[in-house]
Amino acid sequence: MKLGAIIAGVVLVAAVAFGVYMVDIDQTREGALPTVSIDGGTLPEYDAEVGDVEVGERDITVTVPTVDVESPEEDAVASN
């Protein structure tokens, strides 16, 4: 395992040396951002046919059930 790490280190050092000393990059022209112009546009138009909805109010009678609540007597309640 140590021999493999040593060989990998030597290869890495050789690759870095090759990249630093053997490759020379010079800029030959300046870069520039593109020119962008925005002109006014239009939104799309749609025709839609929808149903009619009528909203109103009316009086109705609703039967509500009665609820009887019986509270427990004080003697039957457990003391805490």
C-alpha cells in the first residue's frame, strides 16, 4: 500500500510539473460581454367562454337537534 501511494505521489508531482513548465497560455484578445437590447413586447390574448354563476340569498329553516348535558354530581367526582 505504501509503494502505491509513493508511485501516485510521484505521478502527481510529474503531472503538476508538466502543467506548470510545459504549457504556456497567453491571452491574445480581450473578452467582452454581449450587447443586449430589450424592446417592448405584447402579452398573448385569449377568448374564454365560461358559465354563468348566480349568487343570492334565501331564508330557510334548519332543524337543529337538542343536546342534553347532565353534569356529574359532586359526590361522584373523584378528588385529585
